[in-house]
Amino acid sequence: MDLILWRHAEAQEHPGGEQGEQGDALDLARRLTPRGEKQAARMAAWLDRQLPEGTRIWSSPAARAEQTAQAAQALGRKYRLSEALLPGATPAALLELVQWPGGRSPVLVVGHQPTLGQVVAQLLGLQAADCSVKKGAVWWLRQRERAGVPQTVIVTVQTPELL
């Protein structure tokens, strides 16, 4: 199974500054900056060339994540929203949603830090604080079995600046 984690692109700052609660209404309404829109479009074009047929796409319903997913939709790919991907979601909720590692088709998830970094860390056996996913970046992971032992392999890590 392939799990592609895509952090939303650069977004506007929280109007309340650092005082805002992650996941509050103001946080959920934050939109992409013009730079973030360009990041999302570049990454969506790259993903469109790379994603296997039948890839399912899930997005957080937060405005900045949905805008990022809409860049893929503009290329003819549909996505679904899930509250299991809202800011502050647990890695367990994300992995349950995508049916890791037993799902049959590749899944692309558009979400948030720290959840995406925590998922990467968990699947690679790292400390949760050791992995931070850059805004707009994609981490592509694959579950495989070698000699009867399940392994998580990093297929690629890509940032919009390198495209």
C-alpha cells in the first residue's frame, strides 16, 4: 500500500496570532497565501504525473487544506473531506481512515502538522518530535513485506521549491 502525505501549502497567519487555538473557527478558516496557491499548483501538477490510477484522495476540511486539495481537483482528481484529518487529529485516526497498512489502493492525504510528521515518525520508528513536514511538501511511503517482515519504505520526499 502507498500512503502519500501532503501538508497543506503556505497559509495566512492566524488572525489572533499565537493566541489562537489550533482547530478553532478562525484557524479552520485560514486560506492559502498567493505563494501557497502557487506551491499547491506546482505540487498538484507533479503528483498528477506520479499518482497511480485509482489513488483515493482525502483532505482535512480546514480551508487551507481543502484549497491545497482543490489544486489536484483542478487536474481532474476528486477528493473527499474527513474530520479525522482536522488540525490536532491523531495519527491513529489518520491511519484508520486510510486503512493502513492493509488498504488495497494508494491514498493521498492532505493534512496538517504535527499529525503528518507524527504519522511519518510512527511508520519509520522515529521519535514523534523528530519529523516535521514542510508546508506544501509530500512524503510518499510504501508498505511492503520482505522475508515475511513488514517494512515501511520512503519512496520520495518532495517540496514545491524543488519542482
